[in-house]
Amino acid sequence: MKSLRLVSPLPPSVNNYLSYKVSSNGRRKFVQAYPSEETKIYKSFFTDYVKDQMNEQEWEQPEKGKLVFVKIKFFLDRKRKDPNNFLKVPFDVFTEAGVYLDDDVALPVAERVYIDSQNPRLEFEIYEASNIGVFDGPKDLEDFKDKNCALCKKKPDHCTIFKRIIDNRLVQEFNLSNKECLARR
């Protein structure tokens, strides 16, 4: 199984991710959010690093419908920090760098949390899940096509039901428990 291994300094937490300012439009005032300077610096550095590592480790972006596991080890500088607060910015960078299409396919798996005041960091191992859309793998997908799509007038490329279940969407016309299309036409 191909994986991408990355090490990041502690990124900005969600508490420091954005800065705010009050703007006005005529007499109307509103709060405007924008990335903090710390976030901009981190994203610039980490995006370049991720792209370099993708080339060096020969990582290819998974095809549409493939989920990606992001296994994380947290090395925090002190106790009483919420590890989940450090995921937003790196996951955005992974999308921008092309590790995966969008972070809606990324499944974070927190492996461990350590306290390392000398070298705080996050270690990531990213790898494709074996499933394709709602199917457990290529064989499960082919079995579905043989039992359902072969009996249908529509081809999978033109079937909205098929496109949706490949995109991990559950639809009324699809029975997840026995992986059966209920709308064969």
C-alpha cells in the first residue's frame, strides 16, 4: 500500500487560524474574517514542503470516490491542548497541494498523543482506503455492476444513481445492506 509520510511543526490552532476586523459599507458595519499572519506563513512553508514530498515519495492523487486515511501522531509542547484544534490548517494544505481532491474524503485517525516540549510536531501518514464510494473494494464494485448495471438499460457512466453511490452518497434507489440498485430500468 502506497503512503505519504509528512512531518509538520505545530500548525496554527483553530483558535489562531483567523483574524478579524470590523469593516463598513456605508453606515453598515460587519465583521470580516481573514487568515492570520501565522496561518499565511505556515501555509506557504508547509504547501511547498508537501509538494516536494509528494514528488519525492511518488504520491499520486487518488481518483474520485476514493477515501483517504490520514493517520496522525501528535507531539504537543504541553498538556491541556486539544489535538483536534491543529487539524484544520494542515488538511487545507493537503487539499491545496493536491494530496487529495478535497478534505471531505480525508478520514483523520488519531493514533497517539505525546508531550514533547523539545520538538512539538505532527506526524502524518496518508494512504488510500481500499473502498471505492460505498463499495468495499474493486471486487465489491464489479459484483455490483454484474448484478445490477448489466441488467439495466443505462450504462454506469450515464447513471445518476451510480455516480452518487461512487461519490459516497446514499440514495433511495440503493440498498446499502445488500448493495442492490432498486431502480433497474
